[in-house]
Amino acid sequence: MTAYPGARPEQVPSGPRLDTRTRSAAWTLPHGRAVVLVDGRAGAIALTHVAPRPASGEPA
């Protein structure tokens, strides 16, 4: 998966990207935002700021 810790590329094309994988199931914060933990990042990232990647060997 690709995580966008700051902003999605549609909003900030030069923003940071993190090629990673999840390390938790997603959950909802008390105010309603769905988040997930990812490798290489402390704290949760909103599901709106992550994108799946094809599995190895699959076309992009």
C-alpha cells in the first residue's frame, strides 16, 4: 500500500509518500474518522490517506 502521511498527491503533488503495509486492522476514532496503523510511521493514518497496491506479479 501507499500511505500519504501529510496530504494526498491530488492536493500536494510533492507531499511525502510511504510504501508500506498495515500493521493493524482499521478502527474508527471517537469523532468518526477511520484510521489504520502502518509500518514505518508512528500513529495512525486516515483511510482517506492510504491506497492499495496490486499484489506482486499483478498488473498495476
